[in-house]
Amino acid sequence: MADAPRRTRRDALENRARLLEVAAQAFAEHGLATAPAAIAKKAGVGVGTLYRHFPTREALIDAAYRHQLAAVCERAPALLAEHPAEEAFRRWLTGFLDYVRAKHGMSEALNAVIASGVDPYSDSRTMLLHAIGTFQAADGALRADVPSEDVLLLIGGVAYSAQHCEEPQASRLIDLVLAALAR
């Protein structure tokens, strides 16, 4: 009889989550110049703990990116539980734009991950399409006849543009997206 897989201790899961949060912020602010030891220290763990979870810098960058995107996408159901679909989508899209702005600083680090042969974006499209579809299916306020793939391209363009404009203009772009998707 095979041994049952060991469950990860709660403190180990908390350490991992803290490392990912700190790493995402550090790589966004300082790129590849970020020392893993500094990330471990700021997360309140030893460098051995960092390397136990993430054996390479690239593994840490990849995991931090995926963790941040998952957090953005996983907000959809909670927002829908609190707000009508159109308002929930507005709040989600605003958070998504904030995430894209923060991720922009990680581009150098993500390029290093890609150069190592790992595709950090492999699950991104699926996660984002699922989040968008959740809003479209919610309460009929958003058009369901527009494919989620088209909405993703639209908000991708807005996200790119929002990195290069002031907040009032970014807010107007969100209004345009909502006007296009409103029933």
C-alpha cells in the first residue's frame, strides 16, 4: 500500500505565500537586481526556506507572477457577490490595470524566466478568460454575445494604453469598455 502524500504544513504555505508577495513587489520595483536573500529577509524567512520552495531565481519570478495573476482573477466571484455585474467588472478591471502597471516593472525578470525555457504566461489566458466569462454570465448586465476572447483583447489594449496615460484617462477607457459591453 502506497504511503499517503504528506500535507504541507500551514506555516510552510504561509511562508510560501509571503515569499511570493514580497518577490512580486521586489522584482516589479528593482527587476533582476533584487537579491533573493533580501526577499527572504523581508518575508521573514531564511534564505534556505526560499530555496526550498524556489530552487532558482527564475522559479521564484515565475511563481510570483502566476500567484499575482491568480489573485487578480480569483477576485471575480467575491466582487460579484458584493456588487452587480457591471460594477463588479469595473472594480475588477481597475484592479487588473493596477496589476498590469505593477507587472510592467517585472518585464526584465519575466524575460529572464522566458530565456530559461519556462513560459510564465502559459496559464494566463485561461485564467483571464475564466474571470471575464464569470462576469459575462453573472446577471445579464454585460453582453454575453461578445466572445470572452474579444473582451480579453480589448482589455489588453486598454491595459497597455493605461501604462502610458494618467489616471483620469485610464478611468475613461474603463468607462468605454463598460459602455461597449453593457446590455
